[in-house]
Amino acid sequence: MAFKVPFFCYLCRTLQRSVVIMTKANKVLFITQEITPYVPTSEMATIGRQLPQAIQEKGREIRTFMPKWGNINERRNQLHEVIRLSGMNLIIDDTDHPLIIKVASIQSARMQVYFIDNDDYFQNRLQTVDENGIEYDDNDSRAIFYARGVLETVKKLRWCPDVIHCHGWMTALAPLYIKKAYKDEPSFRNSKVVFSVYEEDFKQTFNNDFSNKLLIKGVTEKDIASLETPVNYVNLCKLAIDYSDGVIQNSETVNESIIEYARQSGKLVLDYQSSDKYADACDKFYDQVWETANQ
């Protein structure tokens, strides 16, 4: 009898640890718009570089994606194509666009970065604006291609992220596709989505046929009924929030109507955090989103 109580206590502690493991978001996918040193330093690019490393150092498994913008020097940054992941065509507006996957390593962070590439959308072109600061007319299609390209690549990797953290408006379509078109895919069936809102935005409205371009298997007109036409930055972010489980105010100054929309929707919201507290706050927020969504 003397051994039964200690053994029972040991069993309880073991079960408690198991519960903690089950309720913790162990795998985090970062879908971001910019990462330094691949593109010039900015608030978003710095966070894209530092946050994944910090989260990895806290013991979580990560994957990180960004577009292969035309101003990225492939030779200097040692990008190389991943043949086994490339080769798929994505159809956008009835046109086939080959999906090319490249990868590079940030040795000091022990972190790999995957790049979504395509000759039409990214090669020989800058980021979201051209050399004269004019926004590209097909930024809407580029955003569609990027979001779908990331999700198709993660499927091929056979990796199942618990939390998917989207940074920047170029990633705003990922939540819709994850929760609708890819909801039954093993890689995303249980994934929770976090969308970060930045000060950086776009000025032009998207093309009038943007809503039709969004429609793929699993995404219906009803799913995007809230998307006002013509689509502007605010409308796009609100669509991202509709299909996210948590929202983060990433810049100190953002469009207040977007954050207010997130609060009114009842989604979990993380207020702006100073740089010294940001990674720890995100780390806790991932678990909060994971636990709340699984209740």
C-alpha cells in the first residue's frame, strides 16, 4: 500500500504533462511578405527574420515562406530550386502558371526560408511596386498565386502546422483558402490561423474580376460575399480576419477600422507590442489561439 499513493501522484503528473503537450501549438508556419536580408530592411522584414528564429528557439518546429521577389539576388543569397517540390501549375483566371519552389538558409539562425517563384509574377520584377513606386496592376493575382503556392508546397512537404501566422496584405488570402479550399487536407485540417495587421498597405483597388479569380474548388461566392467591390486594402484585411482565429496589431499605427472590425468579430486580438516583448507575446498568443479554438 505504501507505494500506491506515490505511484498515483506520478501517474497524475504524467497525465498532466500529456495534456500540456496536447494543448500546445508545437508547429508554426510563417507566411510572410518580407524577410531581411533578402529584401531591404523594414518593420515587416525585420519581424520576418527575427520572429521565426525566436519561436524556434522556444522549442517549436517552424517553416517560413516568402515570395521570390525580383530584387532578391539569388546568387548572393544562395537560393536553389527544390525540384521535388516544383513542377505544379496553378490556374488563375484560366491561365496556367508554373509553381517554382526555391530555398535558402540563414545559417546564423539555423533556419530555412522557402521562396514561391513564378516567371510571370516575380522574376525581373520588384516587390509590390515598380522602380517608379507604382503598384503592379496584377498584385491581386500575385497574392492569389502566393497564397495557393505556399499551401500546395506545405502539402507536398507533408507537414501539419498547428498555427499559421500570416504577415502582410500579400498573405491575406491564405486564411480563406486554409479554412475553405484546404479545410479537409491533412496538413491543414486542424490548423489555426493568425493574421498580423501592419501599417504598410496598398493604395489602388484590385481589378474588378478579383472575386472571380478567388473561386476555386471549395471556395464559393457565398464564402466571399462580404468582400466589397472594388476591393481595397481594408476590405482585403477584413476578409483575412473573417477566416482567422486570432489577429495581431503588428505596427504601432494601423488602420483603426481593421482592428475594430477584429474586436467586434469576437476574434482573439493581440495589441501592439514593443520589440522587446513581441516574440514572447506571440509565443503565448499561439497557445491561446490553439487552446481557445479547440475548446
